[in-house]
Amino acid sequence: MGPRILIVEDDRTIALALHERLTAEGFECDLCADGHEALEVAEARLPDLVLLDLMLPGLDGVEVCRRLQAQRPTPVLMLTARSEESDMLVGLGVGADDYMTKPFSLKELVARVRAILRRVELTRSAADEAPQAALILGGVTIDPARRTVQRATVPVDLTATEFDLLVNLALHEGAVRSRRQLLFEVWGHRDGSGDRTIDSHVRSIRRKLGDDVIRTVHGVGYASVTSEQDAEERT
């Protein structure tokens, strides 16, 4: 039996197409058409991943995602017909791992689903290994073993994907990481697609931790700010 996917989509044509394709790919699928039902099914069925439409009757996708993460942290791929950056940031900020804008190809959606599930499995495997030492980025302390982040001793809540992205940058000690590298290593995207996804996650991290943790290298990607760079900026 394959991983269980909860599809939350009020457009029946889209929902059935997703169900048919994912079932053919070996996934176990449940269907919901509104937010309240989604929360009930998620609690009863414990899905491995949720495909979550942003615009839903009753509770919208953002509120469903927020409650899902409070109920039981669960990978979420958000589906939206809107492409405004503010919508993406809100969705990512409440725990969505990735998002796709309609219309999308079913082939790409399946690839995104597999990539998220692969990343979750790698994260669990890493947690079973020997604990890593804390990482320091300026005034930010990252504990990979406990998956916690503090800014000036104040705990900061990051989503699972935000945390993995931050750790990836911190482990490379200020080295410039291309978007393609980060998309492959953090999200598992093998085709290099998803630049807007990574840019949105970086914006969300900066909103929570400040602008002095990740620096943009225009035309290339991102890098963590080293202690030396932080000191230079303060002088």
C-alpha cells in the first residue's frame, strides 16, 4: 500500500482527475470538498500528504493548513488559482511545503508530491543519526537535532521546509547556493522548476528572522550571512 494522499478540492472535475492520476501512480487517496470535512478526514485517516486547494467553501485553505499543522504536522502541497505573492507567503507561513498555480500538469504535480514525500523521509532518517552541533547565523541559533530556532534567545517558529532551507544555507557557511541546487537538495525538484517557491520561502524566513540572515546573490541564488559579514555590516 502506497502513501496516503488527502485531496481537498471543491472542483469535482479537478478532484477526480487528481484522484485518478495519483491512484494510478500507486497512492491511496481520499477526497474532500470543504475545509471542515478535510480536518475530520485528516484526523481519522492520518494522510502522508495533503493536496489543499486555497479557495474552499467553509474554511479556506490557509485556515485548514493552519489547523492541520496544529492537529498533526503534515506535508501540504497547496493548489491555487491565484498567483499573488501575498497569497503564497500566507500559505507557506502557516505550514505549506510547496504550492502550484492552476492550471498545472498532472505529471509535474506527481513529481512535486514524490519530492515532498522523499524530503520528509530524508528528514526523518537524518533525525535518527548522531545529533549535530548547533549552527549560528549572527544572532540566530539553529539546533538541527531538536529542529528549533532562536533569535537572541527568543524561540521562532519556522515551518518544516523553512527550517530545512535555513539549515542547508547555514551548513554551507556563506557559500552561494544556486536556486537549482536548493530546489534539488531541499525540495527534491530534479527539473529545476519552482524558483518562485524558493523566493517565497526566503521572504517568509526573513519576515520571521530579519533581513540579516540570508543574503540574495542576484542572478544566482542565496547564501547565509556569515559572522564576519554580519560584523562588517554593523560597523
